[in-house]
Amino acid sequence: MANTISKSSFVRGTNCHKSLYLHLNNPDLKDTVSASQQHIFDMGYEVGEAAQHCFPGGIDASRGNPHEVQEALTFTRELIASGQKVIYEAAFSDGETLCYMDILVNNDGRWQAYEVKASTSPKEYHYTDISFQYYVIRASGLDLAEISLMHLNTKYVRRGELDVKQLFTTINLTDLAQQKQHEIHQNLQALQQMLAQDTTPKIETGHQCTHPYTCDFYGFCHQEEVTDIFSGLKSVKRSKIELLREAEVSSLDEIPPGIRFTNKEWIILQGLFKDEVNRNRPALEAFVRQLQYPLYFIDFESMQLPVPRYDESRSYQQLTFQYSLHIVNKPGDEPIHKEYLGTPPEDPRPDFIRNMLDQLGTSGSILIYNRAFEPPRVRELARDFPAFEKPLQALLPRFVDLMVPFRSLHLYTPAMRGSYSIKAVLPALVPHLSYDALGIQDGGTASLTYLSLFNDSDPMLIQQKRNDLLEYCKLDSLAMVELLKQIS
């Protein structure tokens, strides 16, 4: 008896046969769903609900429970037969395939389907997704005229009430879906043949394990991978590491002459094999000389919302909700700590700006760790809040990236393992400072924690989360103070 292959199973299986086989036969081997993964699922639901407002008056054929497949299939047929014009989560099956269509619309007798994605652009696997749904719906007997993809429009800026028509970009993919029907049929046959086997397919781990998303069997499939001295080593090209492994290199002298390394790679390998610390004193001294007191060490935290909640915001814009600031007025002074943390559900940005501008003054170097984050946020704040544009723009020339001497390996220790992330550099150089005992240990968790405050009602829980956020961000800016001491 053939397996019933759903849309998600089809996409999974075309990406990796082994993943689909395990999904249907050994689902208990899956990795535990992380908080970040659950957040992605939740964002998908939020975007799906917003898209329904583009086609009001619909009825949910799944009745909120897509696991009741037969009931959803029957209810969908009943809704179609009764003349319902808009159906959400319409269920279709031809016996061997199954799909739920996000939005199904009868437009003057022509059935049109809309698949909603919480992304800001179409992805390659979306085309497979859409084409499979087109196949199933038509195979089930409905004369589907069009099928389209709806994704978020990052050019839409919310001002006032949410305009769902502008929030989404709709792309008609009917022609593409029709062109892929033979391919869909062939892949379905291949998947059914694979699933009929009694043994798990032997598939090597590789690119498909993390693309287009991380497989939920990643832990299972990678558990027996051999770890060695190269495991987790950063900033050395992967292909070169594989050559070193093949040659069973265990010292610098054993490196084959045909492998060429950059200066940075060579510093990392010297640290790996000879436990050498690299300290480029002239470069470090030059970095320190450029700094002007008072010194301001600042770290931002931000959140991303798929559906804009505030005026002057866009889908997935990095919305700053917190900062921690340590100020050193002159050499040898103890740092003074300042901080800001927003209060959901209010837009945190206006008070973020006011407090930050007041505390950063008009002169002195502003140290950050990774120029790719804070300066763009300041530019966005200046764009979205024109009343503060001039003082915000004036901050930009004052930024100094403390990551530079570590990214350039001007100061490098073997404990960094080739990484210049602050989470790798800090424990290597300042081991008494650690994130390990904190309730929050990374920026992703900080963002999710802040977002969870939108729905919390327990005052004690809210206060605990706020304390965790403040302690985490405080360590980020304090870490920069201590790292500067290491290079001074």
C-alpha cells in the first residue's frame, strides 16, 4: 500500500530521501524543537492569519486541526459544493498525495489558490511547494485555474492601520507549476519506491542537512561523525582542512607542500599545533591611539517582526529594544554603567533614541563589536525618526569597531579556535567573565525573550525575564571594556 505524501513530506523527500524515510518510520529520532524553531513556526502562523485578511469572509476547512485529515477533506468538498467563495486551509487528496491550501478563492467561477510564505522573497523550494499543490488539487478533481505565491513586501512601511494589501507581494506561478508537473510526478514515483524499501536510505551528510533549512534529524545523522583537532576550527578554508585530515597531519612539519595558506590561516594553524599566541604590538598600539576619551562601549539588542507592529517599521526590520552602555571618562577610571530596556507592547525605539543620545554626548569614541550591526541600526533610526536624524547621524563617525584587531588576528590565542566572535574571544582572554551562568547567553535568545514579554501576564515572570535581559546585555558591553584592556 502506497504512503500518502503530504506537501511538507514531498518537499522534505525531494531534498533528502533519508529525511523523509525517518520522518515516516522513526519520527522519535528527531531533534527537540528549539525555541528559535518554534518562533519561526509561530511567525508563519501570524503571517498566514494576516494574509487571510486580504480575502475576508473565508471559512477554515481544517477547523483549526489539520491532523483531522478526513474531516478536513470532507468539509472542503462540502464548502466547495455549497458555493463558499473563500476557503482557508482547504484540504485536497488523490489518495496518494495530500495538501492544505492556505487560501482558495472562487473568482467568478475560476478557482484561484494562494500559498502564503513568511519570507520576503520567493525561494527555490517554494516553487516545488507550489507545483506539488497544483498537482494534488487538480488530481483531486478541482479545476484550479491559477496558483500564486504571497510573500512579505519589505518596501511597505506601516503608517496607521495595517494595510494587508500592501503588506504582501503576490506572484502568479501557474505557468511554472504547469511546467513542473512531469517532474512532480516522477519525484512522487521515486519517493514511493524509496518508501517501499525495508531499510533506511544511505545518504551522506552534506549541504542538504542545513539547506534550505536545518533538518530535524540533523543530530541523529551527525552523531557518529568523527571529531578531531580540526573540528570546530574557524577561518581556515574547509577544503584545506579536509586535505589536512586526509594527510593525517598532526604537526606543522607534516603539512604537505602543495597546500597554500593565507597569513591568517597560518597564524591559526601555528596556534593549533604549537600553542602559539600571536600579538602584533604595532597594530594593536595603532588601534588604541585612534581612540578619544571619553570612551563609550555600547551594545544593542533587536527584534524582528514579520508583520509590522509599529508606525515607521517594515517586515523583519531590526527593531532596537535595548542597549547597555559602559562609559570610561579617562584612562584608569572605573566604567560607569547605563542601560535601556523597552516595555512591550509600546514601540521601544523613541525612548531608546532619547536615552542613548543623552548618554552618548557629542564627543568621544563609541566602541562596538562588529560594525555590521549597530551603525546600520542608527541609520535606520535616523530614517524612521527624522526629528532625531541630525544627532543620530553625528554618532556614526564616532563608531570604532573593537572586532577589528581580533578579526585581523593582531591578537590571537589558540583558545579562540579561529573565531573572532566575542563569545569566543572573551573566554579566551578574560576567563573570569562568562555567559555560562546567565539566564540568556546569546542575542537570539535575548530577542525571543523580549518577544515573549508581549504575551506574559505574570509580574514575577516578567521581572525575571527583564532582569535576564539586562544582565546579558550588560555583560556584552562590559566584555568590550575588558577586551580593550587586553590590547592596550
